[in-house]
Amino acid sequence: MPKMKTNRAAAKRFRRTKSGGFKRAQSHLNHILTKKTTKRKRHLRAQIMVDGADRKAAARLLPYS
């Protein structure tokens, strides 16, 4: 049976954690930044976990991570 392919788009967006979850960057930090407060932009820099409902889909996209 051939090797499974990693979805490269997902590989650039998600990282697996030691406990088996996935962490990801938050959205809304790419453009139209002048109207957003400094506090809001600072908090958006933090990584967050992929939701539990989406964890199975992320694991299927990243079989070797």
C-alpha cells in the first residue's frame, strides 16, 4: 500500500501537541489593522487549540505528525 500524503496546507497551519491535540494561529491579524486596538492585536498573536470537533479532521490531514 502506498504512503499517505500529508496535506501541505494543513501542515503549514497546525502543529500537533504532546497530548495529541493541535494548536493553530488565530485569524483577523493580516489586514485592516488600524481600526483594531493594540490589546486586541496583542491577544490575537497567541496560539490556540483546534476545537475538539475538528481534531479528527486535522489528524486525518496530518497522518505523520
